[in-house]
Amino acid sequence: MPSSPFPISRTPTPDRNPKVAIIADWLTNPGGAEKVVLALAKAFPGAPIFTSVYDEAKMPGFEKLDIRTTYLQKLPTKIRNRHQLFPLLRANAFRRLDLSEYDVIISSASAEAKAVIKRPDAVHICYCHTPTRYYWSHYKDYVSSPGFGLLNPAVRVALPTLVGLMRRIDLRAVAGVDHFIANSREVQKRIKTHYNRDSTIIYPPVDINRMRPKNKVKKEDYYLVVGRQIPYKRIDLAIAACTKLGRRLVVIGRGSEHDKLRAMAGPTIEFEYVDSDSEIVEYFQKAKGFIFTSEEDFGITPVEAMAAGTPIIALARAGALDYIQEGINGVGFHEQTVEAVAAAIERFENSSFDTQQISHDAKKFDQEKFISDLQAYVAQKQPQSHV
């Protein structure tokens, strides 16, 4: 256990509820991890959220919460939001947080949030989205494409030394975690492989009621892709496959790959930018199928599609294995190639699906279930003086 950087001035008393703090790697772009943090805030009302950096303008839903940042917040916005630049500083920033008044620390982490230091008698529970991908499970992918443009050759030379150091720092942080929660079976395996720690699976929260149709919805003749348009999402595969087959595809989202994706798209591909939540829910509900081409630790958007009564065409790897059921709620493909996606689409079109049953089965991923399961888990693991 790392030594504490602050004096221990108070011991817990049994006549009060435990004080909870929530820790997040960063809060700069809305995504699945950020939805987990919002659900944690609902599960533990009033708990402050500590994070390395925060961009309020880009984070709807967080504006009324108690967000507390580290010294990295003082950096210019364009610099501090380049998360891959600051792993050492971010780990240091989290270790310097004074959490001495909190009895239960819940970190939502795929990076350095778990590096925080607690009182010896407090409990640290890490909701682990994955052991840090670029140190462990996806290190080779990161070396091959670090994402620094013209600086990539120099970065590749420096990476082995840097990553070796960061692995040691990461394992030091892991030693300070009392209990791990995994968001999927794949992540549970990674936690065991890389950290040699056991974990409990609690699936991430999905707002099922938001997505479920209130009335019978008539499906329309289009496939749907929703997500950030960045390289590893492999949205290009869905676009190329639908262009090849002449199928209508609606693509919703923005990102660094947007111009490239538009340039490669055929006449049956439509790009939409949707501000209204009700409009995006309608796209989910009316689509005949949702295409999911990325390898994710879990992947919330396919489950949102299922909740909307829309079957999925998904890469059958990693987190998707926890929800895809061949021929029941969709079809899977096993290689990230245009040919594999196109073949899955054709197999999908020769299948039939019960959309009401698909929507019903998605309830096991509901946000309310996540909250109740997590509260029960924390109650079981909290310091004995509060039980």
C-alpha cells in the first residue's frame, strides 16, 4: 500500500453514514465511461467527483454536480485535453488529492484515476473499464499508431521506456485498490491477466427507459451507426460494406475521421449531426439494424439499440460477447474486414428477429439495476465501523 501524502487526522465513527468520493480519469467528452460516472453520482447523491481535468461546455448533465479538478486543470484547454500527453503528471495529480475525509473511494478508471491514495482504514473500490489499454492489452496497437502524427517515429522509440515506467506506476496504483469491479467478462479476464486480481462483474448502466419505444414503431429501410468518428471505431468498415452492397446507412456523430469517411462514402450513405435526444432515439428505434464494428471493453450503443428494439450486427469480440446472441438479437462477425461486415449484413437480412423480445432482454443492463447492484456491493465492502 502506498504511504499517505497527508496526515490522518480523523478516524471514522460508527454513528454516521460513510462518506463517499467518486474519482474519474477525466471529464472532457461524453461517452460510456462518463455515463458510468453520472450513474455513480445518482447512486451516491452528494458525493464529490474528483477528476484530472473537466470541460464543462462538453459535458451535459454534470453542471450541477460537485466537480473537483487537479492542478492539470490550469493548463490551456487544447493541451490538457490531449490525455495521452500526461500519464505521469496525471498519476501524480491523483496521488496528491487529499481524500482523508472519505471512507469509501470509488474510482471509475481505465487510466490513472485508481492512483489516488486513501486513509488506511478507508476502502477503495475500482470500477475498471479495462486495465490501461496502451500499457497492457493493446500495447502493440498503440506502438504501431501512437496518434502523434509526424512525431510518431520519435514516439515509437521512446514508448518502451515510458510504458515500462507507467506499468510500474500502474501496478503501484493497483496495490492501493481493495476491490475491483469489471464491466464485462473480457475486462474481468484482463484484470486477472495483467493485475492478478479477482473482480466482480457489474454491467455498465444503460438508460433503457429512454430508448424503449412507448408505442409500436414501424421499421424503416436503413442501417444505423452512432459514435465518435475516430480510427479505432472502424466506422469505415460499415460505410464500405454498405456502399458495396448498396444498402442505406445513416451515420451519426463527429470526430477526426469525419472528412475521410465522407470522402469514401457511396451514394447510399447519409451523415447526420443530431442535437436533439428525441431525434437520435427515433433513429435508433426506426433503424432495421445497428452496425457496431469496434472492439470495445463493453460497448453501450449496441445495448441502446437493443433497448430500442433494433437488432445488431456486431464484432463478436471482447465486451460484445456479453450481449450478442446469434440469431436472437442480431448476428456477429469475427474479423474487422469489409467482407466480414458485408457477409454479416447479408446473413442478417436472411434472419428474422422479435424486436419486442430484444427490447425486453436489454433490461438486464438497465441503469437502475446498475445503481442497486453497486449500492449493494458498496454496502458489503464498506468499512466495518459503518456496517
